[in-house]
Amino acid sequence: MSENVVHLHKNTDPPADNVTTLTVVPDAPPARPVPLWVRSGRAVQTVVTHETTRATVRAAARHGLYTFNGGRIVARRAWDGRTGSRYERMIRAAEAAGNLEAAEEWEERLQRFRAARHHRRMDLLHSPVDAAKGVAVGAGMSIGALVALGVVMAISTGKVGDVITPLSATVDFIALLIRIVQVVWGPALSIGPFLALLALWSVGRKQHAAPNWALPANVRSGEGEPITPSIVVKALRDLGVPALARAIKEMGDAGASMLGPITIAGCGVEVDVNLPSGVATNEVQAKRRKLAENLTRHEHEVFITIPQAARTVRLWVADSGALDEPIGPSPLVTDDTMTADYTKGKAPWGQDLRGDAAALSLYQRHLLITGLSNQGKTVALRSLALWLSLDKSVQFLMGDLKGAGDWNMFDGLATTLIQGPTDEHVIQVTEMVEGAVDEMNRRLQAPPGTVFSPLIVLVDEAQVAFMCPAKGTGKDKRPYGGAKADSRYFMAVRKIHNQGRAVNVLMWQGTQDPTNENLPKLVREGAHTRASLALGTESQARMALGDKAVDGGAAPNLLRPGLDRGTLVVASDGITIPAGQSSITVRTHYIDDDAATAITDRAKALRDGVTTLHAIDHSPEHDPLADIAAVIGDAPRVRTKDVLARLAGRNSDAYGDWSFLDLKRVLDDADASPYKSDGVMCVARDRVARALANRDDAGSASAE
């Protein structure tokens, strides 16, 4: 019997096979000490580049240069006052400007100045003797007067010594003055230079006589001065128009009579200038930049327009920097209850330069918006469509030939939405526009008095369609793009421009960088509302808005690309334009994609539901040629009018909207063209039968 031994103490030795090996990781070596010269350099760099140091350096340089340049200004003023340099400078300026009359006038003034100076210098030859005589006579008369006063005092008091009392009092007063001067003279010699430097500093500070980098931030930012009549007149006088400068100098009121009242207009002021005889309005328009700089403004902050009054220009001068501030959000975004009325309403588009709301009527007006790339054209065009979508009677056919998804929110709202930049997309868009032409023709043939719902045919990036090289297949070899009479897109747009507005079929187009090739003249002149963002040249501005608007002051080519994004120059009778002007500048509201989607969701809720087509269907369920043969029957020929009527009776959905052009296109493609018999267009049974037989034979051959 074995005994079990129980150990009452714990064995603390680990088993031999479970020994854990410990790895000792040495401490990281201490960081290499940074040399003292490196730390000193960093400290110096921090101190030198600190904003406080920069501000201190700018202040020291500014005030030092104020004093130095103030001395230069005072010295120049003194030199100009003592010499004829001012007149010589004006003579050179007049000669450089080609103003010989002004040069002669300043030369005459110089001669008068020199003659007067010579006379003064000749007078100086006699002045010492005259001055000595004057001093002697004055001193004698003063002493005599004092003695006489003393005699009167002596007679009054009975004391003979009072005769010299006034004289001694005068001597004591002079001695007191001398003592005062002796006391003040020392401190005056010490303080005087500081007072002189302070005066020079004050002159330099008023003239901002320091480099731009050293000036205070509010001065360095270029904030313009308030517009006053004197500033406007001076700016016009220095414009470099000789007749204008001469007329202002001849006016007794220094030119103030030319100006109308200066009124606050939005974020700026407005004033009418009645130009003097001999000065044309285009002479002032051509110097817009110089006029703006004379008014201490940037070029884009001054607008020159021509009102109805003859020989008058209207100046609108913005507050400095005001046009760089964004305008508020669109009412479409802030007002969830807003609706639209195509017939009587106006789309809230933005604000004019006066700060008033700019609204555009879209009723029976074709629209064209153009500008350089990435200036806000699509957003401006889309905001109009967004407002009009809130009228549930409006239908949309849309083609976006950029295909970047800018019009995605209209999926489920537009009847057709084609998006893409390829030739195939151009073909689809062209057929969409041609379909709108067919609808227009159907409406034109409707009974008088028929009311039609608005149909907006919208093509964004339309220049892609005009520049498309694709041509038709089969018998129809016409090009889709181009600007000639055989261009399918061009002709479809022209037809809508010619007659579409009468039946509420309207063409809206957005294009980039207009030229005669990508925006033909007949197309751009067919738009009732023409708007342009920033453009590169005046010739492009004339293409976009027309000669009348540009001659009247419209200048989208002077807008700043990138900085004036969303700013449009509009020529249209659908927007309120000040009397006498041919255009108006509008800063449009920006509506981003999310806000646009929210607006279209509201528009979709107003409708029963729209199925959007994303392509034109080329595979009809019916066979037009076979249906034509069926309605002809056994007759050798049938009038085209009767064929159309029979087709509509056979399949009203497919042929109810057909016109003669639709019938002719099908027969021409099948080589069974209609012909004229006894002065009436007819369709021959034999031709149609032969076309069907040829098609069947071609189909059988291709199947084999």
C-alpha cells in the first residue's frame, strides 16, 4: 500500500520546458543635440517672420517715408511757386495730348508769370533804401508821439519828469520782450525741428506718400473715395478728350452744370452727364478704364450706358468692392410655396446693378445664352427652366450635349432628356428638335382659336450640334451639323424660330465661345431674349447681343472671366430695362444641384407623372410602307391628302400627327416618291408595291 505525500508548500520553480526568454530592448539613443547656431537661426526666423514684426516694420517704414516724402512734396510745391516749372509741365502734357490750344494757353500764363517775377526782382534793388527810410521815419514818428504823450502827462501832473515816462515804459517793454525771447529761444531751437518734421509727416500722410506695401490695410485694399460732383468733373476733365477738357475749363461753374443729380442706385451711385457740344458719347465710352481709374475704381466697377437724352451718358459707379460680394439666394430656394405662370409670370433671375430684383418673362420668347466656358451659363439657363417647371402645363424636350449630369434632376419631368457629347447624341437631339417641328406644324394646322400648352425645346452646349460632322445614312445624306440650308439641326431650329412662338413652341439654347461657325447668324438673331456672360472680344459681344445693344453700351467682353461668374448682360423686352438703354446687367442667383433637385421634386409633385425618354426610338411597332400600300388598295394612285387621312383612320396613334413631309420622307427612303398628276400630288400603287418587293428581296438576301 503506497502512501500519497501531500506537499503543503507551493513549488515556485517553473517547469523546465516552459521557460520564457526575455529580450532586452536597448533604450533609443538620445536625440542629437541641436547646435546653438541652428536654434538661434530658428528663433531669429520666427521673430523676423512674425506678423507683429512685419506690422512694426511696415509702420516704421510708412511713417519714416511720410516724413521724407512730405519734405519732397513741400519742396516741390515751393519750387513750383517760385519758378515756372508748373507751367512747363502743363505745356509738355498738353503737347503730348495733342492739345495745342491748351499748350499755347499755358505758355501765355508762363510768360505772364515770368514778367511779374522780373518786376518783383527789379523792385528789390530799391527796397533796401526804401526800407531804411521807412524805419527811420517810423522810429522818429514813434519817439515824437511818445514825447508828446509825456508832455501831456507832465502838464496834467505838474511833474517835469513825466515827459520821459512813456518813453521809459516803452524801453522797459522792449527789454521784457528781449528777456522772453531769451527764455523761449533755447527750447524753441530744440522743439522747432520736431514741429517741422511733424508738419512734413502730416503732408506725407495726407498724400499717402509711401509704397503700397507699407500703407495701412484699409488704404492698401484700394477702397475708392465717395463719388462727388467735383470728383466726377475732374475725372471727365482728365479723360484725355480735348474738346471735353476745354469745355469744362471754359464753364463758369467748373463743369458742374453738366451733371444731373447723383443718386444712390443699389450698391453704387448713378449720374447722368450732359456732354458739351463737340463731344460724342462714344468718345467717353471708349475710355471706360481711364474714367474708372480717375474715379479711383476698377474698370468692372464703372458702367457707361446711353439713355434717351441726346448727347448724354449715364454713369453707374459701384461702391468699391461691392460687386465682388455675392447676392442672396434665389426665391426658388427660399420660398417652398412659389409657383410659376408661363403666360403672366416672370422668372426670378437675380439682381440688377441697382440692387433691384431682375425678373424675366418667358412668354413666347426664344432664348439664347452664351459666354465663355465655366462662367455659369448652364446654371443661369437651368434656373429659368426650374422656375418654369413649377407651371404644370409646361412640357420640356431637353438635350444636354455636355453630358455632365447638370440636367439629371429633370429626369421624370422632361418628356425627353438626352445627355451626352457624341455624334450619336447630336443625332438624337436633332431628331428631337425635328419632332418639335412636326408638333409645331400640327399645331399650326389646328382650327383657329386652339390653345396649346407651352413646349420648351432646350439644347445646352448647342455649339456641339452646329459643329457635328455626322451625315445621314441611306438616301438622305444631309449633314446634321453646319450652318447651311442642308443642315438638319440648323434648319429645324430656324423653323421653330420662324413660327414656333405663335403656337407656344419655343427654342432655348446655351452655347460657348460664339463664332460664326458654332453659332450661325440666322440662329442667334432669331432669339427674342439674348444674354451673354463674360466674352473675350467685342466682336463676340456683337454676335451674342447684336450691334444695337453693344453700340448702346452693352459690354460682356469687359466682364472678368472667373471673377464675374454668373453676371449676364441681357438684351430682351422681357425684362425691365431703364428707359433709353438697350441692355441691362444682371447678377444671377446661384442654385446648386441639391437645391435644383428639391425644386424639381416639387414640380414633379404637381404633375401626374412623366415618363422621360432618353433616346429617340428608331424601331416603330408599325410598318409605314406596308400601311401605305394597304390604304391605297387596288387604286392605281391616290392623292397624298387622302393617304394621310386613311393612315390616321387606320392607326391614329401612329399617323394622327403625320404631315405631308412625314409621308414624303417614308416614300423617298423607299424610292417610291409621290408625284404630281393633274396638278395634285399622288402616291402610285405600283411604286409602293415595287418598293415593298425590293425590300423583301433585300431582306431575304441578307438572311441567306
